[in-house]
Amino acid sequence: MSVKQTRQSLKGMSDEEKKERKKIQMREYMDKRRKEDPDFAKKQRELCANRMKVLRQNPEYIEKEREYLRNYQRNMKIAYNELKSLSPRKSGSPDGLNVAKI
């Protein structure tokens, strides 16, 4: 259940805050519309799939996506190794997992 927000005055907002507010409102509206109208949701999924087909043919996009994924995996590996180094090792298992011996 979402909390209904009260209306805010646009007078004190900067242009950037107004754009952000409008972006959030549009996102909420589209989400609500997709939930209420299955035909609209289906059409949106088809448009998104068609757009991805076009993007996948663009070598510049492919390179950018690969670079993003490399960075993401690198960051996840660093975070994993940090968490792994923080957790105390169990004496019975070489990898620190508590495994029952049979």
C-alpha cells in the first residue's frame, strides 16, 4: 500500500527539482497504467523488445554495455572479497563454510 502524498507547491522548486518531480510522477502513472491495462502493458513490452533489437545491432552500444558489465562484475567481486575477509572462518572447513562431516 503506497502512501498518498500531498500536493507540493512548485514555486520554491528549481528547474531541476521540477524535472525530477515530473519524472517521478510520469513513472508512477505509467506503472499504474501498465498494471490496469494489459493491452497497454503488452504493447509497451513489444516496443521495448523492438528497441533492444535495434540497440543490439549498434557496435557502440554493445561496447558500452560490455564495459558496464565488466565494471559491475569487478565491483561485485571486490565487495564479495571484502565481505569474505570480514567473516570469521570456521575451524572445520577450509573455505569458512560450516559443513557437516559424514
